[in-house]
Amino acid sequence: MNFLKSKQMNKLGLNLSKTVLLSMVFIAALGLTSCKNDTKKESESTEMSSDMAANTITFGVRGNCNMCKKTIEKAANSVAGVKNANWDVDEKKIEVSFDGSETDAMAIHKAIAASGYDTDKVASNEAAYNDLPGCCQYDHAMKID
């Protein structure tokens, strides 16, 4: 009878050892997974900070109305790397935020000029200007600085 009890005790001890060992392996795996996720979160925040380092420029663009605004902003936003473009109808100025690693200011000027609007650095495409609605055909001598 004592022999049976000691055998059961050994089994119990062996089962307890296995349980402790498995628990330790589980905790170690959980810890490694947690460290891996922290590394991933750190790299994601680095990517976000590069987005926040976007360039912002403001320059003059000739135009007249809200139809002009729509076309000018669409042209600027069509440039790869442009995050946001907002043309002020009254001030005749556009503010553009863009990723400098994907584009530059001159590419934005050229895109707007190709849509028919003069910028303070690039004259409009004459054919595109002639295709603009009558209300959008601005005076080329309009002051934009």
C-alpha cells in the first residue's frame, strides 16, 4: 500500500514538474511576443513622424472663382506626394503640403500651369487656358504676389 502511495506521489510530482515547465515556456513565449510587438510599434511611429515632416509652401496662382479653386486644387493634388492643397479665391494664394521625398515645388507649379492657371513661377498652358470656362479666364496681368 505504501508502495502505491509513493508511486502516486511520484506521478503527482512529475505532473507538477511538467506543469511548471510548460508554464515557464508559455511565459517566455509571451514575453518574446510582447517585445516583438513593441519593436513594431516603434517603427510605425517612425513612419508617422516622417509623414509629419511634410513640406508646406504657399505661392500665388491667378484665378477668379470657386470653379477655378476646384481645378487648381485638383491639379495640385494630382501630383504624387501632395498631401493637401487649398487655394484662397480672395488672396489668389495656394498652400500645399507635400512629401519632399516624392515631389518638389516646381512639379506642383507645372501641374497647375498645365491645367490653365498661371503661378508666380510658371505661365499657364495657353491651350488649357483657352479651354477654361469664361468665368475662369482671368486677366494675365492680375497681381498675385
